Amino acid sequence: MMSDNIKDKVNNEEQDLRASEEEMGLDDSRAFPLSISPSYVNDWDTSAAFRELYQNWKDAILESFGLDRLEFQPTYEEQDDYISVIVPDVSSPGDCSRALGFIKYEKAEGRMIIAKACAQLPPESLQFGHSSKRKNTNLAGCHGEGLKLAALVMSRHGYSVNIDASNAHWNFSLKESGFYCQFWPFRGDNASSETDPAIDMAQLRSRTDRDVTVVIEASVGKQDKIPLALFHAWLRVSLDIRRFSYPTRIVETNAGDLIFDSDFCGQLYLKGMALPASFCELKPYKLGYNFPRGKVNRDRQILVDSHEEADLVRQIWEAAFQNHKQLLLPIYIDLLRNSPDAPDVGFAKHLLEKPTRTLIWKHLLDETEGRHFYYSEASSAQVSPLRAILLLIYINEIAQSIGMIRDVLKKEPRRLPGALWDLLRSASPIRTAEEEQIHCFKNSDLCIPPDTHFSWTIQRAIQACLTVFPQWKHITVHFVRSESIPMDVFYDSQPGILKVNQRWLHFDSTHGNTRCRDFTPNETSDHQGFFFCNHVIEDLLRTALPSLLGPPFGRKALENALLRKIRNILRFMPHNIKVMTTAMVGGLMITWEDNETQSVRNYTAPRCLYHVILHDENCPHGRTQLLHGAAGML
């Protein structure tokens, strides 16, 4: 509610104004020229002029009544004979009988009235460059010339501009000799009939001694009224007006506003006032933005600092995430993915705070549900600008990344644009496929293998399989603890170590619910027991081959050839080897079993040769040897 302090302030200002008028020689009616060329801002239209008037009106209300920008909520109403835009008194929420200012359009007369309660207009306001707003960052005006320029442009387009304020009448006129202001001191007796200014404003009334009222109408002798369509166009320079220009889909924050309405796409506003241009006209914004601060050029078309503009956009998004994370994060990430060059996100890589980058990464992880692995066409393959010219090499390296994700990590690859990948690399644990392997296995400890025939056979067999191939015979296999390792294998080529997840040493974990036999082998520590699961050895080798072969991944023909060779050897790998004496003096009988079928054995019996090597019990190599002599058999 308007307090007695404001009324006292108005009375004090009236006394100061009378002194100023006498000092400037304005105590009597007179016309004096304004130091503005009639052709100044020649490209401004009446909408630009109204913008200055509206801005001054809004700033005066914000300053006089100490409003925050979000508390300024003018409301549009249309009646049969007039249209009003009324700023409600925020100290009396819901009370329509009180207001702080109004704009009124009279349909029959084609006249517009702008009024602000409890304000004064000092004579020095006519001085070019004068402004009382420079140090108030909550106000849109700053150049100190808006009122004069608005009057000039309106006069140039055939409209009369009159102001009633501070017990005076002001009238602007454009003549051949220049631009003039006519000043008449007002000596009325309004003060004797004091009324509540808030009630007057709500009823679209103003007083010359207390308020500032601007009237725009057709000039004397001219019939050009303000058309209704033009008045509506004027109102659209502002974002504030509820029920008219205010968006239906907007997220307001202390850092500015994010606008989703399709009619506002690509539109920028500064403190609710439209900025007709931006630094990004060639690549327009996907959404609309209302900045709470910023410095504009003298034509009020654009922010003068492109970096400031980009950072303001960043601040709006980050502030909006605080209360609307679930709604806005998918939209922002979609912009990063599909419109990385749009100015909405064009500087995100350089400006986004680390917590926001982490928030984006967590959202992307939730999207995958553990089934996908992200890669970057540019970054994951480490493509330099020079190499990127060679398209064939570039495509090949991308294929390698995809192949490793599928064959080694056992996940589906999901592409991220290079800009989004680079943004996340600086502040989140996003990794390439190779880096993911290293990360998972780098601190892994050796496990204690189960003391079972299954475990013992797997350990010896996989090491023997590698020894078959000369290029891998130097490799040592380490089975590691797997509590936090989702992958099966990792080959560290520098020391020549193949790290294998310990799950491969357990019958249950390698078979799951799908058993290879109708019975479960007895998990005993007898190293001479039966082994029926050559397929596990093949599966483990198949899993390890992409890491062992290295890029390019996806060489299925080579992998299949290697596996066929191992499969053929595994069929004859002996189990349950026994040595017994015979009735013959010095005779020994050696028996063993393998996994070849009896039908194959019967078919190949005439041509089947067996090679048996006997070792002394104290032979140092007999128990550790992996291959059967020069035959290269397991």
C-alpha cells in the first residue's frame, strides 16, 4: 500500500521542482528548442518510440515502489470503448481496486495514455543524456535520452506528445527550424482534493500535481488516430503484459527467463523489453530468453558483448535446472545432441559449471540403463584435424571404437556429438571403450582360484590355447577378483598380461540357467576328474580375442579361423590320465579320455595315431608343460 512517506516525498519533490523551474526560467509559459536533430534515429519507427515510453514507465514504477522485476505484472483488459494495461499494487495482492500505474487506449479517439502514480518529471529531464537510472541494474533504461527520442519519433510520424507532470504541461512539436518543447506551469488546486493514488490508478485517473501522465494522440489538424492494430503492435515490445504478450510456457528464475512458446523462438528480451537483433542472427536461438541485465547499444537492438550474452543464457539454464531438472535436462541435452551449433548451447563447453556437466552425465547414464556405452565420433577415436581429412581412416577408427564396445564391453554403442563429448570429458568420468577397460581392471587383485577340477582345467587350458600361437605365447593369464568389474577380460599389452574375470573359474557362473549337460559335474579338487565343458574354454577365448587382436575390431573371419583351430585341439585334449603296470615285466598301460565322439573315433581308427611321452616322476617340466611336445597339442 502507498504509505504516507511516499506522499511526503512527493510534496518535497514538488517544492524542489518549483525551485528548478524558477532557476531555469520556466515559471512562465514558453517554448524552447531541444538539442536533437530532427533526423536523429531516422530509422526508428513508432514501436521503437513506444518502447522508450514503456521502459521509462516500467522503470519508474520499479524504482518508486521498490519492486523486483518478477513482481511487475501488468495485466491487459479490453472493454467496449477502451483497452487498459494496469499494474496491480503488490502490497495488496488480489485487490483489483488498487494499482501503481496504467496504460489506456481509447478506441473512439485513437488516443493512448500512460500514467504512473506518485512520480515527478524534473525540467532537467529535457537535457540530452540526463538519466537517473545508470546505477540501478534492475532498470532497463540507461542512456538518458529515451523520453526525448520517443517524443521526436512520435512527432515525426504525425502524433502529438503531451505530458502532465510536476504541476506542469509539456508539449513537443517538430518544426522546420527544429524540435521544440512547450512548457506551461500548472497552478491548479488539485492538492485541495487529495485522493488515494492507488485507487485513482486502478480507475484510470491521474493528477498533474502528483503523477506523470503521457498522452499520445493525433496532432492538431490531423485525422490520423492511433489504429488499434498499431497499439497492439506497440504492446508487443514488452514481454510483461499478462493476458496479452506474456508467454504461456515460461520458466522464471532470478537469473532470467526461459521461454518455450513457439511464437517466442529466437526472441531475446532485456528486462522484459524486446531486443530486435542478436549476435546470432545467422544461427538463431531455438528458444526465447529474457535477460535480467546487460548493456545494449544506443539503438537498443542488441547486447554489446557477445560473451556476456552467451553467459547470460548459460546462467538462465543453470538456474532453471535447480527447480525443473526433470523437465529441462532432456531439452538441454537434446539441443547439445542435435543442435550443437545453436547459440542456446554454442558456448556451453566453455561456460557451463562443473556441477551442471556432472548433472548432464548422470542423466545420460540413466538413459542407458546399463545397456549402452557412449562414444564420440570425433573424440573417442582421437582424430586430429589433419587425419580427419582422410575420410577412409576416420571411418575405420570409428568402426574400431564401435567394435570394441560390442565385442569387448558387450554393450550397444551410442553416439555422442563431439561438442557434447568434449563438454563432458572435462568434468565427468566419461571414458572411451579402451579407457573403460583400463579403469575397471587397473586396481584389480588376483583372486584365489577355486580348488576344483573345473577351475584347474580352465586355468591350464586358456594358458595353453595362447601358447599354441607364437604371437601370444609370452602372455600370462591372471584371474582377478570381479566384485566391481562388469567386463570379462582386459589385455594389458605392455607387461603382456591377460586379466580375466574370476567368474570364468566357476561352473555355475559360466553356465547360468543353461546347462550343457543334464547333470552338474562334481566340483571336487581331483585334478584327474572329468571335464565336459570345452565350450567354456572356447567362449573365454572368443571373448578375449578382440582385445588380443586389437584394432581393427570386428575381424570375424580371422577370429573364427583361430577358434576352429583351438576347437579341433580341444576335442583331443586328454582327461583322467592314468598309468598302470601290466603283467609284462616293465610294461605300462596309459589310459585317458577326451571329448571326441565314439563314432568319429571308430571312423578314423585305422588312420588314428597316438603320441605318448612319458616323464620321470621327478621331471621338472612334466607337470607344468602345456603343449604335448612338438605336436602342438594340448
